[in-house]
Amino acid sequence: DAKTTQPTSMDCAEGRAANLPCNHSTISGNEYVYWYRQIHSQGPQYIIHGLKNNETNEMASLIITEDRKSSTLILPHATLRDTAVYYCIVRVGGGNQGGKLIFGQGTELSVKP
Amino acid sequence: GAVVSQHPSRVICKSGTSVKIECRSLDFQATTMFWYRQFPKQSLMLMATSNEGSKATYEQGVEKDKFLINHASLTLSTLTVTSAHPEDSSFYICSARHVTGELFFGEGSRLTVL
């Protein structure tokens, strides 16, 4: 079973920051949080991942709470092309090298003009 | 980034026939690949973990005799849907684990069984 819960859908205005929350209250100490997104009828695209520190890359920022029970993905300046389903995933088993990704239901983000 | 390719991207077959879907890691070797299935408006469901040179590990509820997985080389895993029926129509997606631990996904293969 997926170890994450996310809102089913969210809207965001183009050019504004999109903040996507995720709860993972049962996460274990060595389990990483991953974010992927899926645009309709395509394979998932990797966004970012982290263990306990906040992370930033060219696509997004990941903020993980100190107790690691929740996290937020931030798209700083959302564009129409960011419209997709965003999955927050806890990588189960094997730390950052092994294990597998069990997808939850994801958040359908709609970026509107 | 690394590329994972699936073939075919779309396939239509008659009920009762078998269909093979290939997953290739084009520029890296992958000892482990994963197969997912996705129905319309639903999330990805992990079907099995494919390990090079050994038997696949299937998730609970997935019929191993129905979904045959072969991982004969470090760059290729295949999923064969045997005796396909309309309820097997779905979007099948594979991912491959890079040596760094990163997981790269293919573009998916849409199966339609008539």
C-alpha cells in the first residue's frame, strides 16, 4: 500500500508558485521521499527527492518537515506545461539505491492562465 | 538523463492472443526493472520486479502465469500478457534502476484487447 496521502486536485494561476502538500506519517528513518509527475498518457517524469534536508533543483524545491511526516513540493513559477498529476512517493526498502516506488493517487494540478 | 524505451507504444490484439512488450535501457545497464499497470483515471500499480538472470518477484494479486516477465540481459526486460482478454487492456509502464539508484521510466505501452 502507498504510504502517502495527497489532495486529489489543485489549481494554480500561471506564473504563481504551486505548493503541493503530501503526508507520509508512517515513513521510516531510511526511506526517501520522491516526487514524479505524469502528463497524460506519458511515463512518469522524475522531479526531485530527499531524505530529511530540503532540496532544490532546476525544476522544483522540496521542503520536508523536521519530523519527516509531511513534505511540500514547490514549483516556483508554474506554467501551463506544468499541468499534470504529481505523485509523492515513499521509496520502500533499500534506501536511495534499492527498493521500489509504490505510487499513491497523486494530485492533479491544473495551471490556469 | 538516461533513456528507457518501450516497444510497442500501442498495440491492439484479439482476445485470446498473447502480446509481448519490451522495455530497454538505452544507455545504461539495469539489473532491476519494474513493471506497472495503469487503468484510466487511476494511479500506477506495481505489478512485478524484474531481476536480470533470475525470476521476477510479483506483487500480491498479480498472476505470474498471466504476466510473464523475462529479464534476459542487462538492458532488456519483456512483459508477455498471455491469453489476453479485454480486461487486460491498460497502459503498461516499465522503469529501470540505474547503478546510481535513480529510476527512469519508459513512455508506456497502451494495450487494447478486442
